[in-house]
Amino acid sequence: ENSTIIANGVPVRFIYSSDPTTVDYTEYGIKDALLVDNTGRWRDVPGLEQHLNRPGISRVLLTAPGKGDMKNIVFGVNDDVITDEDKILSAASCTTNAITPALKVLDDAYGVERGHVETVHAFTNDQNLIDNFHKGDRRGRSAVLNMVITETGAAKAVSKALPQLEGKLTGNAIRVPTPDVSMAILNVKLSKPAGSAEELNELFLRESIDGPLRRQVGYSDSPEAVSTDFVGSRTAGVVDSLATVVTDDSAIVYVWYDNEFGYSCQVIRVLERMGGYDVPSYPAK
């Protein structure tokens, strides 16, 4: 009714427009607002500036990898670069948010020389439900019937949050017929030996309990864990400790992530930071 839905008792007004240049947000009582663009239609500053040019909007957050010189923020890793002068920011992608905190833990402890990231990703809305035309040939095949090899820019995008890893990572993706929860497999060569899988897992366990990335890095040691167990996970990614492999200076780490809700939690954290809210992490040190 009246283009409004009620969510948890809070009325949410819908504004319908296919062209952001036609909306005057002040007509709806909106002033000095932070707008979240999750259409994916514009990923560069000139495109997203269309929002800033409308009455009522003061800042914009993109929920996709930003192009050009736009800051790509992985909360917990590089959110300290956000300033009051930043009018347009990107919250990167769900996969970049999942893998970057884990890679930071590895790099801080051992150093990352090089690596490959393989993501086993739930199908997304840019795939076809039945075989049909698509600009990416493989993604034109039925998403619910096939495993589909496709590209991902997540590995390269890591360097926008961790510049020291620029040029060190490659990546690929396999879309699978599940609607939510994905997995990233990090295969890395370290600068020094990691010792053992137990030692590496202890590092991630401590990080998940009281480390600075405890809201980004989760930890699982369940022998029964499967993908649906991670639906609703609030961390950016969850290390599956029972799958960890360590051989001298090489390590393979499996990271589950809810590519919908977990990523949304990261987006909200960026929003809070942009809005000037300092939300504490628990347990507090």
C-alpha cells in the first residue's frame, strides 16, 4: 500500500525509477542521505555521480567491485582509508570480502609469495535458468543443471585492499547449482614454512576469537559441516579447519562464505563507518 512495505515494524518506502537523474529524494523527506547502489549498472565514478547530482544524496556506496581509482573497501582490512571527503566508495565483491581477511592473516604471519584462488560459487542472477543466449557463452547454459567454469576478478581485486599482494594472485570460478553459500579455496606459497595444519588452524582460530579480524574471519572444526550450515553467517568467511593442508611452505585453506548475508554484513559495516558510527567488536579485548 502506498508503495510501502513494513519490515520488522519499520515502514520502507519504495521509489520506482529506471533513471537516477529523475529522482528528487527531498520530495520524500530524504536529506543528506547515503545511497547504496546494488544494481551493478554503474561501477565507475562518472556513472555513480549521477546519484550525487540528485537532491537529497550526499554519498554513494557501490556493492560491486569499483573501477578506476575508486576505493574498494574490505571492512576490517582497509576501512581505515575511508575519509569524510570520500563521496563514492565500493564495498568490493562477496568473494573479495571472503578471501582478503584470510589472506591478510596468512600474509601477516608468514608472507604470501604467490597463490591461486578457486571459488566454488552459488549460481547468480546473471546466469540463465535454462539454456539460452548469454554474452558469456558458458553462463548461457542452465545454472540449475550444470557446474559452470567462469572468470572472477576477485583475486586481482584483493590488491586494492592489500597492495602488497598485487600481481601475486590468480583466480578462477566454478558456478554450481546451489542458491546460496560459496567456497573459496586458497592455494598459496608462503615466504616461510607454516609448520603444520594444526599450527595454521590455531592461527585462524585465535583470529576468529579475539583478533582484529574476528568479525571477518570465522572458524569451523565440525566434521559434519556442509554449505547450508553457513547460511546466515555474519562473518565475511569461515575457515574449514578440517580441510586445511600444509606442506612445508605451501598451504591450502578452504573458506566458506554466505555470499548474500555475510557480504551484506560487510556492506553494513562500511555504511556504519561512512556514517560515523563506531560499532564495537565482541568479545572486546
